[in-house]
Amino acid sequence: RTTTNIDNEIEELKRLVHHERQLLEQERNQIKEETNHLTLIMEQMQQLDQESTQVMKTVGVESTVLYRAEFRLEAHRIRLLKQLQSILPIRVMSVNITVNPPQYPQHQYTV
């Protein structure tokens, strides 16, 4: 080998090392961007999880309020029916459950 060949080989190796360093820097930057993006996604997921938990709590409270209101309404309806029964001859008739879903009253009243 000649000195010129060795010098050329050294220059080629330097060029390759420089190119590899550039690629490495690009990969580092890409990893940094992806890490930042993933961090943002994780923060958004945590926020959505907190919001979801709050919505579930609110739904639970509202369901409780609804059940209590339905109970009071039914109690009031029964009280009114008893008062009417003292005035009018009212009879209770069962309602077919396939016609009236369970959340609706299962009796009808006739005079």
C-alpha cells in the first residue's frame, strides 16, 4: 500500500464516521420528538381518565337522585290513589309486563 492509498482510506473512514454521527444525531432528535409526543399523549390520557372518573361519579350521584325522585313520586301517587279510593270505587288491575317494561307501573286503576 502506498501512502496516498492510506491517506485516501483515512479520509474515506473520516467521511463515513462523520456521516454516521449525522445519522446518529438525526435518530436522537427523532427519538426526542417521539418521546415528547408520547409524553403529551400520556398527559392527555391521564386527563381523560380523570374526566371519565368525574363523569362516572356525577352519573352515580344523578342516578341516586333519580331513584329517590322516582320513589317519592311513587309514594305520592300511592297516597293520592288512597285518597281517591275514599271517594271513588277504584279497583287495581295488573298490567302485562311484556306491554309495560319494569320501570313503569305494573298496575292500572279503573273506576
